[in-house]
Amino acid sequence: MEGAFPNRSEAGRFLATKLSRYAGSVDVIVLGLPRGGVPVAYEVAQALRVPLDVFIVRKLGVPGFEELAVGAIASGGVRVLNEEVADTLPNADEIIDAVTAKETAEIERREHEYRDGRPAPDLSGKIVILIDDGLATGATMRAAVKALRQRGAAKIVVAVPVGPPDTCREFEDLADEVVCASAPEFFQAVGQYYEDFSQTSDEEVRDLLAKGAQNRPEPNM
């Protein structure tokens, strides 16, 4: 569609232009939400000359209706529930606990695989730029922001190439700063705004993180 980004990498380069004031700061770290947020985050981190890592959030899908999210869970075990959905479920506690256990295991698997032995970053006192390839409902991003608060981040910047205006505004009350590079009024889905929205693989995420670590600048640069 007209006005779409060619791909996630180009979206990241464009988003970086909106974040230039953070370039070269030793207190800044860019975190991408896997998988699709990582190619965007990689370009931002490269442009700003700051470290790159991942922050993993998993949707808690209702069994048999996985697209219906009852909540989300983030690295560090923080869980955010959609009470409206939870109230409609029979045996809600048992269902939510089972899905949480499953997705916690997946978070741990990805943490191990993506970082290839590198330790998780210390986020206390950091300015964290939290990036995804777009916002839709914002459920996973909300879980990530809540988790980062608990990890002691000094400032949380939610940054996305595209999102609906109402969701972008909602994050103004949750994060310390919100950068929605594009907020079209008649938003339907993130994929609308990409010419190439093919799925990002685990291998791509791992490779980008490795490159990000390899190309990480020294603090005095």
C-alpha cells in the first residue's frame, strides 16, 4: 500500500531518525521485542551507536482460540491479564496457569537461544528504548513496560514505526516517552504498512543480536 515501509530494516532506519537525540549515550540500550521487533531495533541501535538486546514477551492465548489473548508474560515473570477475556473463561485460573507455564518455558528457551551464552543486560538506571515492528492492541508492549519498571529502568521509551493513534496515546500514560513514527487514522493491522512483512526467524534474531554485540561501540566513541 502507499506509504508502507519496504521492510522492517527500512522501518528501523526511519524510526532511528526520530530518536537521534539518544545517539551515543552510554546510558541508553535498545531492546527489541522478538521476533519482528528485532530487525527494527537492530537498525535503531546501529544508527544511535548504542547496545542492542532483546526483551521477550509472549502472548497468553486461550487454548483452541490462540489469537484471543487473555494476557501476556514478559522476561522476569511479569504477567499482565486481560480481565474481560479472563472473566469469560470456565476454570480461568487453571487455564491461565497452564498457558503461563507453557509460555514461561518458551521465554526461557528463547533467552538461551537468542543470546548464545551472553548474559542478560543490567537495565537498572538505564534509558531503555523498547521497540517492536508496530503496535496493534498493545498487549505485549504493556507487559514489557510493566516488567521493565520492575527491572529498575530509569526511563522507558516506547518506539514503533507504526501504530493506531489511540494505542499510541494510551502509552503516553504508561511509558516515559512514546515515539510512533506513523499513526494513520484508519489503522487495521501492522502488516498493512509493510511491503514485506514476512516472518522473522529465530536464526535471524540470533544473527542480528550477535552482530549487534560485535559492532557494539566503546562508551567513549
